[in-house]
Amino acid sequence: MTFTLTSEASCEEEVRKSRFLALAAPVTSVEAAMAFIERVSVPTATHNCWAWKLGNQYRFNDDGEPGGTAGRPILAAIEGQECDQVVVVVIRWYGGIKLGTGGLVRAYGGCAARCLQQADKQPLVVRESLGFSCTYAEWPLIKARLTTLEVVVLAEDYQALEVALQIAVEPQRRDELATLLANVSSGRIVLRAI
């Protein structure tokens, strides 16, 4: 099962006089991830290294550290904690003692992993977007039953003769929802993919 964060999280550590601060947040887009990185990066810090993962998309940055010693270990921490739709920034203030490549990998990856371990998480539920239209008389009955199927209403468009809806439903509940809609409308309502 994959998880995302419920809110932002942080973790601070000191490794051989260097200070590391990991900041993590849930994100739903590349733009949101990059905005978080820009917002929390500290210009006076020695390094602001980061990684984000959104489904099959991911990106990381070593920000001047030797290649593969910061961003990739942060991404490995995200994947190791079974997280998705998450961005992590690890800020380093150099303390005067070189850590070496192995030490950097352990410091960045370890700080990111501990930050994610301490964070409040929730299961990431995959839903597909669907649409349908119903009459005004049918809508209250359907709306009451959608919550039992854990359907999320994305948009409601009240038109002259009907209500057009966009919803998100877990794939394994699609058939159950289609049956419910068919029963309420005597087979008239049909789900369509968006």
C-alpha cells in the first residue's frame, strides 16, 4: 500500500557538526512540489537538496553535493517509506568536517527517512474520474448513497432539466456504483469516463 502525508513534517539532526533539516509535504502536482522547494529553501544554507515523487514521475537535485550523494538518497527514502505524492527538502549547514560520499548518502537519506517515519500518513487511494447526469428528483437519493461507496463529488453542474456530475470512485467500486445508478433511474443513468 502506498501512503501520502496528511500535513507538512520536519526532522533536524546533527552529523559531525553539520546541521541537517528535512522538510516534507504532500503534493499533487509538479508545480506544487517546485513551489514547496522554493518556499522552504534557505539561501544562506550550504546546500538545499531535494526529491519529489508523483506516481511514475520523480525528480531530485544534489544542489552542489557530489553526484548521487543527496537527491537520490532522499528519493530512495521516499520510496523506502512507501510514499507517493510527496516532496522532501533536506537543508545542510556545513560544520567544517567532510563526511565523504558514504557519509553524505547516510546523512541525507537517513534524515529524509526519519522525517517521513515521524510524519502523519494516510493511505493513498486511487480513484478514477467518471461522469453521469440525473434528474433533480433522483439527485438527493443518489447523493445520500454515494457516501456509502466512498465516492467523491468533484463537480456539480445544475442545468435546466438535470444535474451533470463529475465524480471520483475507487475502481473496485465502479460496478457497484453503476448498479446503484441503474436501479435508481430504471437503467437510464449510465456512467461515462472523463
